[in-house]
Amino acid sequence: MTLQTFQDVKITSIIIALFVSVLVDAQHEEGYCLAKDPEPYLRFSSKTAYEFVYGKEKYEPIPHCKPRQVWVLARHGTRNPSRPETRNLQSLVYVRDMIIRNHEERHSGHLCKEDIENFKTWQYNLTEDEHQNLTIQGWNEHKFLALRLKSKFKEILDMPYSPEKFTITTTDTTRTRLSAKAFVEGMFGPDSNIEILPANNTIIKVYKGCPVWIEEVDTSPEAFKEVTLFKETSLMKEATANISRRLGFAYNLTFMDLHNMYMMCAYSKSWDYYKTSPWCAAFTKDELKLMEYVRDLWYYYKSGYGMDINLKVGCPAVRDIMERFTRLANNDESEPNGVFYFTHTTAVNSALSRLGIAKDPYMIRHDNYFNVSKRLWQTSLIGPFMSNLQAIFYKCTEGEENRVMFFLNEHIVNYEGCDVGLCSFKYLKEKLASIVDPSTCNNKFCFKSSANQLSNHSFILSVISLLIILKTVYRFI
């Protein structure tokens, strides 16, 4: 090779290297393009679409065993945002306009052209009057769940409705009543005329009629301090800065801005599985996981293992399972074939916690995010829209006569002490005996004892009496 040839090759190599460098820089500048991603991240905590996470494995009948009862505790299906959420999401119209302006006029953002085009066509048309209404997807989720259950357990579910054979109970909200109605349509046909009366009983909505839980958990900032602390970590601050720059802002957005964008991303995917939401493009996959963790922390302390009182809230549902199954083990023919409860996230999560399902050997906190990446408490998997716990009681002719299997979102629960999910009822009864004891497993914890109330009453009377005495004395001074 001549010197000239060598120099030509060298120059050519430099040109190619520069071209590649410019190309890489351009791609880096443009950033992640959601519109081109064939496998976007689809887990959004409690707003995850059921379609993305439910068990689609073929059901295999258990040899020598026949189902006797199907017990289901189910959250309502996909819904619209609440009133406060609707107001917050409507504010994104302004943020959307700013993002487009940042990219097209200020040339400061890093979203790809396709994602910007999606922002241009995005609209938010929901009003507060439609708050928390069940969506079409939510209706179909329950209808098809019923169809699948009827197909799996034909022997006891594929029959006309009668109140002796089926117990159907729902809370008194539109979204749960419609979820129950959709389920009934799937189970008994579109022409079935079954009246479902709502009941705020102690199984499906303990927490709402529980002043102690409302005080200690629902309205207590102390209960959610781990969420607050996580928002202030360097991880979240770095993510906030990166998201803000990606969207073209010269200042950092607030966490509420990020939360609104995340919720719009989540709702959009639950309403339309196949449509790309521009709001999901605001986040990388790692950032979506951070936002998901915020929600995991929230539910861990609101309805999970983070607060002991949540286990008490979930206890009546577990007690209902065990009392019904005990009667079945004793060959009580009065028990129905199907028991179906329609409720909310808190009820399902607390029941799972009382059973010990999705329990990690450590606490989930603000400072151990990387150490709990493989945690069992992932609300995207255990508590999506229409999350449901199924307990199936079997009568068997070989081995243990009475057996039980749990399903969570139609996945077999590999319950501790059971054989690949199939449990001896005798074992379960012994394991849960102390938990479901009627003397402790009830809603009495929700109300402060009469002794405490009397003590408080006496204290108030004492204070009033002292004030009267002081007022009297003051007159004579």
C-alpha cells in the first residue's frame, strides 16, 4: 500500500467515523421514540389494563376432583378518572401546547417527530359528570371473566340463575353495580333479568365504615410518609430533571405535573390497548418503573402489609371463605355454587394481605428501590383494573377429600404449604384458624371502645367544670 493510498484510507475512515458520530448524536438528541417501540412498558400499577396481566394459561381440571364452589372477590373494571383527577388531567391541555411549542419554536425538546404528532392530535374530552364511570373495556372485562369462569367450571356454573345457587353482592357505586351487571350477562346471558342489590357489608367494604382506619390510614400523612420521602430522593429529582429537559422545559416540572402525565398515560392505555398515548412518551421505561414504584408504596401502606390495621380490614373476607368452605367440607348442601363479590382496590388488596399472598420478606420503603426490584408486591400484577381473587373448593375421591386452590387475576397462586397451588383444606383450616377466629376477625376494631369514649367524655366534662370554676373565682378576684 502506497503512502497516498494509506492517507486516502485514513481520511475516509475519519469521515465515516465523524458521520457515525453525528448520526449517533442526532439519535441521542432525538431520544427515545415511543411511537416506534414495538414493546412499550405496559404496567401502570392500579391503572394497568387487565388485558396485559391476567393469566391466559389453559385451565387443567384436577384429577379425581370436582369443583363445589367458586368464590370471587373482584374489583370493578376499567373506569374513568375521579372528579379531582379529571380536573388535573384537563390541565394537561396547556402542558401539551407548551411541549409542542418547545419542540417546534424553541427547538429545545428531545421527543421524536412521531410522538410530537401524537401530541398534536391528543384531546381530553371527559367531563366531571362522567367521573369514575365504568368504561366499555371495564364492562367487557367482567363479562369475559364470567364467560371464562363458566367454561372452566361448567359442572357448577353453567346453569340458569337461582338465588339458592348463586350469591351476587356489590357495593353501592355505579362502577361496581355495572361490573356486576356485566358479569351477570356473561354468566347467565344478555336476557337474564337479575336484580342485584348493593350492600355495604363487612366483607366487601369494611374500610369505608371504619373510623379508625380512616383516621390512621386514609387521612393520615404519617401513613404515607414513605411515599413523600421517595418523591424527595435523588432518583426522583434526577428523573424529574430528565423528563423536564426531554419535553423542552428550561425549568423542572413539579411532581404533580409528572403524576398527571403518568396517570394520563395509564388511563389512555387502559381505555385503548392498541393506541399509543403521547403522554407515555414523556417517560423512559426506567422512569415509568419509578412512577410505578410510587404507586406500589402508596398501596403497600394504604391497603397492604405496610400497616397492621389493613390486615384487620381484609380479615372478614378471609373468614367468609373459611366459613363457607367449612360448611362445604361438612357436606352442607345450602352453600351456593358461586359466590361473587364486586368491590374496590382496598378490599381486594387487604384480603390478599390477610391471606399472606404477594408478601415479601422485607418492608418496601423509600430507600430500598433497587433492592426490591423483584418484589412480590407489584400492584401492576396483583391490583390492576378488575383485579380478582378466586378461591375454588373441590371435593375429591382420592387423597384428601376437601381441597382448595387460589387464583389471583387467573394465575394459580403457589400458596405456602400447598402442592403447586392445590391445598389441603385441613391444612388451610389449621393455618388460618387463629386469623379467622370470630372473636378477633370482625369490624369491632373500627370503633374506639366504650371505655375510651367514656374516658374522653369524662375528660371533656372535667375541663368544662374547671372552666366554670375558674370563671366563678375570677368574678371574686
